Amino acid sequence: MKCPHCGQRIGGRNCSSCNAEVLEDSFFCHRCGLKLGKEESLPIPSEKEGDTDFSRRILCSDGNCIGVVNEQGFCKVCGKPYTGDPP
């Protein structure tokens, strides 16, 4: 996981349920909500440039939320259902 401000790698691990990269000391996965414990630590695969296609994301329709919509149609951050374009 990289720092969004300086780009330096910071500690992290992957969720055993959805394989999302989360901070090392996280209690819950930000993507699927799985409660994480010390036994959930998995090695983080090496990052490759261009693996993530940000153009395919659907942003949360709540104008105050920074989340993206998951495959089931709900925001990964606030949990609200996608209702269309943000206000």
C-alpha cells in the first residue's frame, strides 16, 4: 500500500475474504467489512503498474461520501445503495 501523499510504501496486508489491501492494524476490511484479526495477515503481492482501472469505478451517489459502488450496487464506505449520478 502506498501513502497517497508521498508515494512511499506503508505496511499493509490483504483481506482473506475479498483480497483487498488494508492497513496492517485495521480492525475491519474497508471493502467487504470482514472483521480482521492477527490471523488474517497474508503477504501483499507485488504491485504492477496499470493493474487498477480507475475509469471503471462507479462513485457513490451520496454527494458527501468518497466511496465506490461494489458489484452488489452498494457503496463500499457508507453502505448506501447506488441511486444514479451524484447530486
